[in-house]
Amino acid sequence: MTKRKVTVQRTTQETNISLELNLDGTGKYEISTGIKMLDHLLSQTIKHGRFDLKGTVSGDDEHHITEDIAICLGKAFNEALGEKLGIVRMGDATVPMDESLASVAVDLSGRGYCVLQAEFTKNDMRGFESDLIRHFLESFAAEGRVNLHARVLYGINDHHKAEALFKALGRALDMATRIDERTSGLLPSTKAKIER
């Protein structure tokens, strides 16, 4: 099997980011964004998706860092998938976190689109603006060319809702990126084409 590992770099006047992603990892995470809540949420996606991620990040504020990490991570997933031959392509997961329950469904269709249904009440996010979750998911879906639907079904604590979402994202991506031995080498599309 071809190695599905890439390095993506992005340098702007606002951020400087280098990410190395391995789709066939074990959940190792070596990165510090300078934003503890973002680090925590990313670690959930990587750990529960069984990917490996390491990188360096610097930037001028939370919004720019969050957005550009999402852009880089989306690009990394899209590039690491290559031609997408033999992948399962779609995946979904529902994950509980104490009183909260979140569900994520993805299709690695080549058509980036994000739908998020989640209400946050601005509690227990360590100063991390809850709207950055929406912005992260939208940016990731656009750059990764992922059709992503994410929903918090219920919950009280914003930290728990967000953590359940990011764990579910990891589990759904793990399922969708897997190689199906029955269709190895085949494109999972009746169109015989998936946009890259």
C-alpha cells in the first residue's frame, strides 16, 4: 500500500504552520498551537481517528491560528488520500461525552460543504470562542473537499459538546479514509471520478 503521509506548509503575514499527517497512524499527536482548547480538540480528532499529526505553529491571534490550522489539516487529508482509490469514502460516528451527544457524518466526495447544528452557551471553553468551532469545521471541509455534517444532539457543557464533536469527527474520518480490501484500487464513485 502506498504511504498516505504528507507535509503541508502555510505561511502568511498572520501565521506560519507546518503539519505532517499520516493517515495510517496510531493516534500520536505532537503539536502546540498556543491555544490550549484548540490543542485539546485537535488531539481528540487525531487520537480517536488513529492518525498521526505533528507540526509547528505560530500566529498572531486565535482566529487566524484556528482558521489556518483547519486549512492546513484539510489540505493534508486531501493530499494524503491521493486518488482516493479503494477508500470507504463515507463514515459516520455518534459520540457521547458525559451529558452531551454529538454526531458527525463525512463523505470524502471532493465536494467541500459543511453543515453544523450546534448551540453553545459560552461556558467552560477556557476563553476559546465557540464560534471558532464552526469556522474550523467549515474551513476544514472546504480545503479537504469533504462533505461534513456535524450535530450536537444535546448537552449542557460547551467543553463536552465540542469534545464530543471532535471525537466524532476523528471516528468518522477514520472510517471514511480506510482502504476497503474488497475494492482496493477502485474509485468509490459511479461517476468514475472524484474531484481532488
